[in-house]
Amino acid sequence: MEQTITVTLNGKEVIATQGESILDIARRAHVYIPTLCHNDALEPYAACRMCLVEIEQRGRTRLVTSCNYYPDDGLIINTDTERVVSTRNVILELLMARASGNREIEKLADRLGVGETRFKKIGDDCILCGMCVRAC
């Protein structure tokens, strides 16, 4: 029998199954968390870091990758705090500098409202997500 837990996701209580990732819980609750390296057919890898969320435990907060973090009962999860948004934007700017012509990066930048990168452009297509290696 599956054990259920209750987490607070963006201020709303959500019932989840023990062993379910924050990303899976959020998707089921129709809460958008951006990802680039996640694929349901592969083990979570957290290489791109785009799925960052802020969790609160015992009054302390920290950022974690939602694709490979499996919460315990009572965890408080926020997906859109100022800290999360600004950190994601910097990560996205770094990815834009590395792979400036990458279509997926451009679509994500449009969706998140990140226009330009302040970092020097490298012009590679690879964002080092590891998906191709893990798939093979």
C-alpha cells in the first residue's frame, strides 16, 4: 500500500505519494516548473538546474532541484519566489551564452521573459545536459 504525504506547494496543501519527486507533484497540481534535461524515461539528473524550487524545513529555506528531490510529509515548497526566479534567470542567461542559437533555450527564454544574456557568448549548441549520453 502506498503511503501518502501532505506538502504545501505555493501555499496550497497537496497530497502526494511517498517517493514522488517535487517536479512530479507540481506537474500533477498543474504548477509549471521549467526543465531542460528532464525526461520521464530516464533517471533524474538535475544537470540543467532549471527546475530549482525553494523549500522550507524547520524555518530554514534552501534551493533544491525539483526533479530529484523527494519530499517528506509537511515540506513547504515554493516555485516562484524572488530567489528562485532570479537564480533561474541567471542560469538561463548562462545557457543562452553557451548555446545562443539553441531553439529550446530561446523558447524557454521567451516563456520566462529573459531577453538577453550579460555573459560572453560561446556559440556552442550543447548545454551539457547529459541527455544524449544517458539515453544511449
